Amino acid sequence: MLDVSRLRVLRAVVAKGSIRAAAAALDYTPSAVSQQLAALQRETGLRLLDRVGRGVEPTAAGRALAAESEALFRELSRLDGLARDLRAGRTGGLVIGYFASAGAAWLPSVVTALREEFPELRLDLRWTEVLDEQPSDLDVNVYVEARGARPSEEVVVYPLIDDPYEVVMREDDPLATRGSVALPELADRAWIDNDLRNGACREVLLAACAEVGFAPRFSVEMRDYRTAIPFVASGIGITVLPRLARGDLPAGLVSRPVVSPTPVRRINVAVRKAVADHLAVVRTVELLRQVVGSEAAVRA
């Protein structure tokens, strides 16, 4: 296993450009820095530095090793902060990932309760919909399950709720008199798109449409649910979205459940196994289940 202190010395030399500057930054002697670098070269079996005149120049291997160690030192910094928090009697930090409609509906009450019960807890909330990849440091992640996806072995997954889709239309729409609307009846309608990206939520809807033999005809493409709704009022078209994302509709608009079939997105919460027994993590899952259950009871 590579010696972390020697990697730190290599990073300093690469960043500072010389052994003397790295020694000053680390509060070492230049001789100690040279000894650490020589030991690291023996440890790795790699030539990490070349002599250039009276100085040194990192080799390609040295630069690569220094660059790839960045993630290690970032994680060590996080663990060091956790250790300081624990020594001071604090409960550390909690990183929670969420998507927009869940964040708006559930997180305010969850975060309020966590702040009251764990006043020293540092909360970091990440809106994961706008990221190309899911961060690996999420302690708790509220997410929509993708079709056919298998969760990572690094997490424990708890189901939260199945969220059915509804169609939003004007009150004067002929379909507004129905208690529900069959999905095939929307095949020839103009749709207003409302999704940020081609993710799990869109896949659920498009798969249901494909099941009954059509693809939605989008006349306007928006990128979020709340912005799409006012366009429905203009008469441009209808929009189909998850119930949780609908919120309170403006006057003149109504929503009806979509049936035959009903698109449903499954919402889960994933917990990193490494922190699954942390009191604040356990409480976060409990609070999410409570707020989801309360909301479901009101809608029922």
C-alpha cells in the first residue's frame, strides 16, 4: 500500500515546481522531501522525477500519480473534518441528494426536524437532476428508480412511494369532465414537454405510451414541470406529469389521473452502507417515510 505522507510530498513538489518550495510549504527540510520522494520511487517502482539542471521535473508517471491521488486527499480531508466534529461532540455532516419535486414537497419538513434534533449537524443538499453523474459521496439519496437498473452494492435501498402520472388540461377541455383519462385518448393531442432530461421519469412515461402504440407529439418543449403548467392555460396543449410534481394548479386548470395504463414512477431512498447506522441517517429515512405517508393519507 502506498504511503500517504509520501504521496502528499509528491503532490506538493508537482504543485510548487521545486523541492525547495515544496519543503517550505510542508515545513520540511529539502533533504527530508528528497528522502520521501526517493522512498516513494522505490515503493512504486516508478521514476517520478527527473533532474533538470539544479532542479527537478516531474515525469509523466509522477504527474499522473499526483493527479490521481486528488480524490484520496479529498476523502481524507472529509474524514479529518468528521474526526474534528466528533472530538467536539458534533454529529458530523450529512449529504442528501434529491430531485426537484421531492425536494420541494418533502425536504423542508425533513430538514427542519433534523436541524431541531441534531443542531450541530452540517447538511449538504445536492440537486442531482442537474448532474451528469450521481455523486459518490451521497449519504442519503432520494431518487426515481430507472427501468431495469440495479442499485449499487454500496447502498441500501428503501421504497418510499409509487407516484402515478396525471394529465393537466384546461377546465373547458372535453376530457375535463371525466374522472380519469385513458392514455390512448391523448395520442392525437398536442403535448407540452416538461422534463429536464431523458431520465427515469421520461422513460416511465414514454414506455407507457409505447405500450399503447404512440409517441407523444410535443408542440412545446419545456424543462421543468412548474413552467410547463402555465403553457397549458394558454391552450397550446396538455401536459402529463407525476402527481407529486403537480402542486396547486392555477385557476382554470384541472388534472385527471391517467389510466389504461397508468404510468407510475417508483421513488426510493438509497442509504450508503458505510453510514447506514448513523443516528442522523436513520432519522432522515424515518422522517422521509413519515412525510410521504402523511401526504399519501391526505390525497387518499
